[in-house]
Amino acid sequence: MYPAERQRKLVDLLAQKGFISIQDLADALSVSEITIRRDLNRLHRQGVVEKVVGGGQISKSAAEPTFMNKRVLQRAEKAAIASEVLTLIEPGMTIGLSAGTTTWTVAQKLKSNHHSLDDLTFVTNSTNVATVLKQNGWNDIHLTGGQFRTPSDALVGPLAEESARKLHTDLLCLGVHGIDAGFGLSTPNLQESAINRILMENTERVVLAFDHTKWGIRALAHQANLDEVDAIVTNETENSDADWDALRQTGIDLHLVHPQTED
């Protein structure tokens, strides 16, 4: 397991249970207590967890990392994933982009003078995504409206949901907090799960874009099953070929990318 993936699972365990001892964390993640202490120190410096005698607990201000915090994580993976998502977009499409840092990276890659893409329309419930699209020269951008929710900076609530029901897209690029073979897609927030669900119901094709740290995570709010996803774009991980083959057998169009190593 990659350190970043292990640390994300550690944070998820603390978010679910509160205080957990170092020994229990080591047992749950199948690593040494020294490794857990190192992870807790790193996450404490980032403001994500609080160290207490004998263990750790989630920081009250960081139960779900903020958009700004998540934006700098797994940058190489997100850049490679975003580039692959662009290969699935065709001229003249209406593109949906959910809130999140991976979809924000997709928006960064989308330039209005892109040599193979033109006449695109966008639907999003993310002010961050809309801002980047505008900065990149796109004009046909539709925001859902709604209540501004931090830490993900998503627009949610009844107004956002009503608007999303009236908007149809050809392709939805969907980020996710957690993905699990049994539990499916999930997010820590019920309102965000609801708006994402509506965006999924009003598109021709759901493209799930996520980095390897999201795999195996079960968050509070179930959003959708894997068989409701048309394509997955993610980076190569330690998952066995059998895991990927199992996904392909569901009919999902699987795209595995190989990020460039950051200096």
C-alpha cells in the first residue's frame, strides 16, 4: 500500500471512530507502530489529525480535507487522469463536471483553443471549476446555483438539485471521495451525494475520475453502485490484474494512466 493511500485510510478510520490507539491503527492497516507514529506526525503537521497519548483522533477542523488542502495532493496522478479524460470528450458536447480537485484539474486542462475541441457547453455545481473554465476562455458555462458548501466548495441543496434536474449532459466527469467494490461510490456529505446523484441521472455517460488513494474508502453517504458508471479513469495501483479484470467484466470502460514522477 502506498504511503498516501495508507494515510488516507488512517484518516478515514479516525473520522469514523474518533480516537484510535496506535496499536489498533497498526493492526487495522497491517503496518508497524513506528509507521503509524510517522504517519500521525505527518498528518498532525498538516493539521488533519490531533496527537493524543497512545493514539490519534481527527482534527475537528479537518474531518473532511478542504478543497485547498486536497488540491496539492496527488498532483501528478490528477494531471495524468485529467489528460486521459480529455480523450473522451468530443466537439459539440455538453460536459458535466462535479465539484472536486480532480474535476478542477480537468477544467485546468481544457483550453478554449484546444486543437481538437470546440463548441463545448459546461454544467457544474463548482464555482472553482466554473472560474477555471472562464479563465481558459470558455463562455457557455452553466452553474447550478444553490448553497455554497465547504470544505469541498460545492453548490448543494434544493436549489442546486432543482437546477440539475433540468440540465442534461452528454458526458459527466465525476469525482469521488471513496470507491469500494462492495459499497460503490460514497462521500462524507449527504447533500453532495444527492446533487451528484442527480447529475448522474441526467447524463448519457458517467466517467468516474479518481486517484488511487480513493480506492477502498467507504464514506458516510452512499452515492451510486459501480454498475451505474460507464467509464473509470484512474492511475495504476498495486491492485492485481484480477481486480481490474473484475471491473472490466462489469462492462466498465477502464482507463489506467501512468503519472510522470514529480521532481
